[in-house]
Amino acid sequence: MAIGLCLYGMALFHNQTGSLQQSVFLTGGLPPSAQKIISGPFVGAAADFNLLSVFSIYEGIRRQPADNNALWKKLHTRLLAAQELDPWFWDVYRLATGLMAFHKQGTSAAVDLLSKGAKARTWDWEMPFMAGYLAHDFLHDDKRAATLMSEAIKRPNAPPLAIGLASEFLNTSEGSAASLRFLHYLQTSMPAEYRGVIDARIARLQQAKNRQETTHP
């Protein structure tokens, strides 16, 4: 059944030259709970089917740039369904970023999807880092951005560049004292190979803080 659904979705997807009505039709899928029952052990195929529909919905948005809030909501619903079926599926988050994140109708939903995905993909530092960047730069929610970036650079495979960028952000948005506290915490929680970068960053921030205190006692 799941394979049949997937093949059916592929056939519809490759026939996108039809009317917008067809794109709208593709959005009326079953709820994730029902899809799980139907697909049985093939939940990955059901997740794929939802992503195929995402492309068709986005094509409808592209053709109808005005008054398309309903289609944005349906695109989000399909991505949420794919995520619920397979929360580790990287393509869900790739599409959330590529199709939604940089549009005003989709940024908030993309941050929510990436934040939720970060909880499932516990090894992935990039997902909370990207969500933090979007929260800061597009939603202007620095509190949420700091939380997400902090989570990103606590993960064991976060590179030194991410640590530096996140600490710069914390320094800018919350002040050097908050950044120093956070970096001191990282000293005890990060792998030894990253501690040199953290130590250097702490030294630079402490020097800047001392100069500021001397200039403005």
C-alpha cells in the first residue's frame, strides 16, 4: 500500500503542468497517525510521499505569488507530517530551510521544524545552529536564537567556527558577561580538542571586559 501511494504521488508530481487545482488536491493527505497505520513498516515511503506533495504545493505558490497563505499552511502541514513519520529524515529539514525559511510566510514555521528536528537528531549541530540564525536574523527573537545556538555548540561534533560565531552572537546580544559564563561552561563540557579555541575566546572577551571596566568604572 505504501509503495502504491508513493508511486501514485510520483505520477502526480511529474504531471505538474496541470492546473493549480491539482496542486491543491495533493495537499489533502491523511493525518500522520493514519499514514502510519497504512504504511506499516514502510513509514519512510509515506514520508517520501509527503515530500513529493511539498514540491507540487510549492509550485502552486510560485505560480500564485499573491494571496497564497493557505498553500503555505498546507506546505507546512506536509512537512510536519513527513517529520512525524520520520523525524530523522534530513530532506524534511533541507526542504524546510530551502523552501520556507527565507520567505516571510514560512520563516517561523521553518524555525519550529528545525528546532523540533534538533531534538530528534541529537548528533546534528547544524540544525539548531541554522534555526538560531533564522530566529536572530529574520524573527528578531534573540532570546530564542541564543538558546538554539547554545544547544548547537554544545554538541560534540560542532566545529570551532560554529563555537566562535555563537559566542560572538552571545556577546553582541546579551553582553560579554553572558558570553563568558557560557564559554566557561563549554570548557568543562566540550571535547579536549576544542578547548584551545574556547580558552582563546575567553581570554579575548575577558581583556575587552577589563578594558571597558577601566574606561567606565
